[in-house]
Amino acid sequence: MIVPGSGAAPQIHPLEPNDPQELGGYPLLGRIGAGGMGVVYLAETRTGRKLALKAILKEFVQDPDFRTRFRREAAAAMKVRGRFLATLIDADPDAEQPWLAIEYVEGPSLTAVVQAQGPLPEPDVRTMLAGVAEALRAVHAVGIVHRDLKPSNILLGQDGPFVIDFGIAQASDSTALTRTGLKVGTPSFMAPEQIRGSLATPAADVWALGAVALYAATGQRAFGEGDTTVVYYRVVHEAPDLSTCPAWLLPLVQACLSKDPDARPGLQEVIDFLNGVAADHRTATTKIVPGPAVPDAPLDDDATTLRDSDDDATVLKVPVQPSPTEPAPEPEAPPARRWLSRPLTWIAAAAGLLVVGGVTTAVMLGVPSGSPGADPTGSGSASASAEASPAAIDECLVGRWRLEELTQQADLGGQTVEASGFEGRVTEFQADGTQLVNYDDAEPLRAETSAGEYTETWTGTATYPVRTSGSTLTATGVDFSDVSVVKALAGESAEYQPSGGVPAVEYTCDDTTYTEQGAREYEATYTRID
């Protein structure tokens, strides 16, 4: 049993006497928390991968319309994939107690960090908000509105911010089935139209993003706290209290908290603003307009640009600090914030570039979730259905293969680089559709950048349920629970637990040689070892 203070899983509490011991075949290890619609448990798969399992309160199940709405929302959430989103892995809307199983992110919430350490400094606010804005873009891209974005739904994991809790998200083109008198959302972060009972649009999430921005930078809520009815009235009828908002952030917060949804900026403009793009050079309609004596706060021209997709949308910029003549010791940062302060984490992880995500490839650099050729599930974690449903594969593949050569192009910090490595990695295909990829004897993955050589050293074994159709090999999930990675760049290194999408690849196979080809000029050659 995981208990508070054990260090094994922060914020995990023991199960209560009336809690189930398992749901949907997943053993429950403890309680993460409880909310208005359900209890969130820490669960795990048979392979030991941790999940956040949200069990809906039984009182909601008594509503005849609830299962219809829950079923639709679970199906919609399954479509959402993004670098800064905790992936929905599994769900059962028809269970006696419906539940959702979501990728578990081990890290504090934005609420916990601000309460413990105070407001975030400007660079951290910019980086965090850019990741959240990109997460919302992924949600909106499939026609969904989150509807409950708030600091407690933003987890600050080792690899950056993760937006969670799509249990109440709803397809934006659907008719609301919310129970009479039940408002979905949190008062201080709800848009006026949500409080009035109108159907929420993506603009409601932009409103919430503005409220989150103010909270992260000041620790204050734009419409105060107190009785819910009073806060509702302020949101609808009064101007927000922005007296403590930093000057650089004020234009963004003012625009996002406009009472008129049409006057709020789009997420691309939010990202442009956070990257210091001048108003007359932004790629979207300008709605974030600095007022008198409130200039834009552009980042340094030498900032490192990070991208999360193959389009031209800049996602993140992390200011590059000039090197002093005499190196000074790095100041001790609070543990809850250190993930934001180390540039390697953002260069190597937030960009989603040199990240394991291929089927047998183990590396499909720069392939974003939802790209052509990607697995439609986009799963970055093993699910119960993936573990329980082995798929038949080409008999030629069955056996063990050693990687001899791998090359692919990738975007890293705005540069197009050639990546290679992993020589000696062993992949094994089993007849039941299971693929095991072992990295213990593999060379590091390598890429030359303007900042020096970037490397990833992998250890452990990844498990993929796979299937073949014609000359295409596709995975239905991936379990990295036994894998760890050390990333290194410019003299810094960091260890992380990998996750990623699951792109399909084209392959050829004969008695001695197996090859794969994929996006971004990816090619890998293996030789049979038994």
C-alpha cells in the first residue's frame, strides 16, 4: 500500500474501507483525489504501468441520460492525442460504476506548486502556458472543448506540463445533456457563457487559460474566492481584478478574459505572444493588444525554439542565458520547480523530437500524433485492451533481429538534423503479435546540433502489441514501464520515463534481413540472429 509521505507516489492516499480493490481488471493502489463527479485512484496494468483511474460516483449513474453523455465523452476523449496531454488509455461507460483510465503523470499540480512555492517566475509562466495552449489546440482539433481547465488540472511532470481530466469534456458540436442545475467547471475558471448555461466553445477554454495565467504569475484568482453564487455574479457582470498582474502578461490576460467570446484570441496568437512575436508579425488575428505603458516582452533573439509538430507553429521558446566569464554555481531550486528550470528537459522532451514512438522502430523522430501514417489510437501507453488482444503478424517477422543501421531526419530547436544510432538493439517478434524491443546492448541515439551532440541512452525492454496488413506494421499500444532514458546535450543530462505515439511503418522481410521505412526519411535495417 502506498501511504502519504512514503515518497513512492506523492499525493497518494490509502484506499478507504468502501473503495473497491480493483476496477475493470486494474488493481487499485491508492487514492489520488476526489471531485464533484468521482474518485480518482492510482491503478496499474499487469505489466506495472501506472494509471489514474477515475470512477464516476454512483449517484450520477442513476441519471438515465448520464451514460449516454459519458459514453460519448469517453469516445471523444479517445480521439485526443497531444504532447502535453495525459492520454486516455481505457474506459468502460457501461460498467456498474463507469470509469476512465488515464496515463498517470507523477508530478505536482500547478495549484500545489503555487501554494507551496509562490507564483512562478516569468520564464516558467511562459513555458508552462505555451505547453497548455498547445494541449488545448490538440483538444480543439478533434472538436472537443475541455470545459474545466484549472490549475489543479495542470500537472507539472518531469517532461513539462500535462493537461488532465477530460472526464467532463464534451464534443463541441453535441447537444448538452448535463443534468439540470449542474454546471460543469470550476467557478473561478469558468467563462461567462458557461455560467449562463450556454454551450461551451473553444473560446471558453481560452478564458480559462487567461485565468490560469494570472494564477500562475500571481497566485491570485481574477474574480476572487468565496461563495459560488458570488463568484458566478462577478464572472458574468464585473471586471476581473488584474491589479497584481505583471505588466508583460497583462495584455494576454485582458484579452483572454473578455466577456465576449469572439473578442478572445485564438491559441496560435497566445503562443505567438508567449514567444515574444510582435503584434504586427503574428500569424493570427491580433486580439492581444498592449495598452499604454505595457509593451510586449519579447524573448531574447537567441532563445531556443521548440516545435511540437511539422507545421510552422512555434510552440515554446526558452530564453538562452549568456555564458558568464567565470561560471557561477547553479542556484538550488525548489524540487517542485526544477523541472521548469533545466533547459535540457524542454529541449529534449517538450519538443517531442528524439522520442521513442515507433512500432519496431523505437524512434520515429518528429512524427506528431495524428499525422498520416500514425496509429489511429495514438496510444502512448499500454491499455488493457492492447494487452488482452494479440494480433496475428507476418510469419517472416517471428524471431529475433539485431539493428544494424538507423537514420532519420528530425527537427530539434528549429534545426533539421540527421539522427542515427541504436546499433545492437534487439527486437523480438512473437507469433501472438507481441514485440519486445531490448535496448541494453544498444548504442546511444545521436544527432549533431548547433549546441553540440545530442544523445539518448536507453536501457530496458519495451513491449508492443503489433499487427501486420500487407507491407504495413502497426502497433496497438506500447508499454515503456521497464525502460529508462538518459538524454544529454551541451554538458547536461537528465533521466526520464519515455512515452510516445505509435506510428505505422512499411517493412520488408526475408530469411536474413528485415527493413523498415517511415516518415521523415526514416529507415532501419535489421539482421536475423535466430
